[in-house]
Amino acid sequence: MAAEQVPDAFADVLAGVQRLIRRRLRAGMAQPRLRGAQVELLRLVMARPGIRVSAAAKELYLAGNSVSTLVNQLVKAGYLHRETDPEDRRSALLTATPAAVARLREWQARRGALVREQVARLSESDRASLAAAVPALRRLAENLHEEVEGP
């Protein structure tokens, strides 16, 4: 493969792998599926309990009203608590419910098991190539993050 083709091929394969992982995991879920943006918001709230809706919108690169819609959906589903910010009564603070924490932990455990199983099916050479690529992939993610967020 020519060097100029690598970035597009990489992006295509990465998107395909993510899509296939989600598809495989959804097949075993009894609960209604969560959309990608809902999962991203839940992950963010779990990482930063008490985050404001406006800060979540900024972090996720979404419009405030879009995040408010997601919050309403997740509150109704029992996955988020929304409380009025005591310092600014116009703002809401978000925390994940125990049901959300359990659901995301289950998803992460199932995803980890699926990926470990599939990686184990690869040749030793392919596993070594994947392991060698991880540092470069982390740097790529950091560069993308810094480009949007700043250092």
C-alpha cells in the first residue's frame, strides 16, 4: 500500500472495527440500545461527576440544546440525575445513576472480552504489529485532541 493511502485506509478500517464491535455487542443486549451520543455523554458524566450541561456540550462539541435533549432522554431512562447548580440556579449539574454505571461497566467488560477473543485469533505476528501500533495510535489521539482542545 502506498504511503499516501495509509491515512484513508486506517480511518476506514478503524471505523469498520468500531461499527462491528458495536453491532456484535448490541446483539446480546436485552435493554434498548443507547445511541452513540448518549453513551458519550454518560461516559463524560461518569468521568466528571457534577459537570454542567454547558460544559458537557463544549466537551462533546455539541450544541447546548442537543445536550439538553440527550440529558432529558437519559434522565427519563433512569441513567442521569440532573440537579440545579447551587452556585448558578440557571445551570444543571449532572451525575450518572447506579444503573448507568452498571450498564457502561457491563458494556466495557463485554467489549474487552470480545476484543481479547478476536485478537487472540490473530497470528503472533499480527498481535505484535497491533501492540507496536498502540503508542502511535495514542499519539494520534493526543494530536487530534490537542488540535481541538489545545495543549
